[in-house]
Amino acid sequence: MSTAGRASTKAPTPLKYLKSAQSQVVLVKLKDGNEYVGVLELVDPTMNIVLSDCDEIDSNGNKTTKYGKALIRGSQILFVSINYGRVSPELALR
């Protein structure tokens, strides 16, 4: 079977999605259940993340601790919500 003439569409990698979200408000949930909201400053190939204006969020959605700038190790991340500023603008307001 020939694949000539077919357009090869490759899905973007998670890292490309994260890099596209730089300077936006994101939510990062860790494997231990902790949640952090902040502005995504940097992401590296191992998905280590730097957040500025970072707040820890409790299980009720309330801000508990303000960290300013935080480095989160990629191996500890469960998921990242890259459109959090649009989904939950009341928490994204600074």
C-alpha cells in the first residue's frame, strides 16, 4: 500500500502546547494533590515549569499561600490546565 499523496499530520507534543501557553495563567496539579495557579514563565524539555505570581489553591478553590515565583519539577506534575485564565477568571485575577 502506498502512502504517496497522503498528507502526514503529526499531532503536536504536550511540550508544544505548554510552550504556546507561556505568559498565560495556568493551573498545575501535582501527583500529591496540591494545585498551583500562576503565570507560566518557562518550560523545559523535561516539563519542569516556572510559574510567576504563583498561588497554592486548597481543595475548596481558595488561595492559601502566595509563593511569587515557583519552580515545579516535571516528574511531579499530574496535569496542567493551559487555558485556566479563561476557564476560571475569578481565580486568575491578580
